Amino acid sequence: MSDGGFLASPEPSPAAQAMFDEDISEVGYVMNASRLWAHQPATVDALFDVAAMAVADQGISFRQRAILVSACASALGDSYCALAWGSKLAGVAGDDLAGGVLRGDDERLTEAEQALARWARQVAHDPNATSETDVQALRDAGFTDSQIFAVTIFVAMRIAFSTVNDALGARPDAQLRSSAPAPVVEAVTYGRPIAGSSPEPTKDR
């Protein structure tokens, strides 16, 4: 198993190299998730395009999107996105707030943000268990039906991305151990260990 997952590295391609180059330009290294998605770069581009399209022109701020992803990732037990997006949330809202959301503690969020975090967790945990009352809570927090539809698609796309990463064994980048704020790292006690950590235990079958 490599930090990029259980699959062998795919054959080099211009699309994969473009994805690697973008990583280096943005974060300074090639992310493990990109090494995995190099099998189908166009697919992950399309997935992110759908997520971006869903919230475009809906008035959903970056801070709100970071709350949605952080709450969703923690509900799924996805350490990779929790560390990456928890760090982004910390950058716009503070380390302690981000750590709280990753632990399921929304005390520092506004009422509207709490409604978004609850919804993201509900969609991630059990979408069939949501009710009209849950949707009404979002309306009461000030969100229109169009915005509710948009954030639900956004969360669903994040679930799809996390599911592929987690199922195929991509581990959080080693760089996140030092770049993520301490409250974020301390909050992520679930999911696959950060790359460079002790090997994962063998599960009984």
C-alpha cells in the first residue's frame, strides 16, 4: 500500500501531469488524492465542476462551504478531507472553531451555520432519515429552497469524493501534520492515519 492508496500508479498522462502541476503550484507538493485520481483526472474534474456549479450564484460563501465539507467529512469519518478542509475553515474562521466543527461542536457557529453543519451531517449519516422538519430548519435559518438544493448537491459531491479516497486507501498528506492547526489535527481522531504514521492495523475478517 502506498500513501496514494491500494491501486498501482496509473500510466503517466498529460491530464495527470496537469493535475500534479496544479497541486505543486497551489500547495507545493503532489497530493495523495491526486495520485489516486490520476487514474481518471477528467472524472474528478467533472465531480468538482458539478459541486462548484451547484453553489454558483447561490450566495454560499467560502466559509459556509468549508463548514459543509468539514461537518460532512467528520460525519463520514474521513480524516483526509477533515484535515484539509478543517485547515481551510481555520484560515477564515479560527482554529478553535474549525476544531469544534470537526468534533461535532458547533457552539462557535452562527445559527445559520449551525443549520448547515447539522444538514451536512444528516446527509452524510443517513439521507433517508431526513424529514421535512429538517428542511424547514434550514428555511428558518434563512436559506431558500434553491440554496438548500444547492448545498445538498455540494455535500453529495463531497461524499462521493471522500468515498472513493477512503475506499481505495488514500491517506492524508504528510504535510498536513505540520500545516494543519493543532486544534484541527487533535480533533481528527478518525479515518486513515496521516501519511508517514504507523501502518494501519490489519482488520480481522
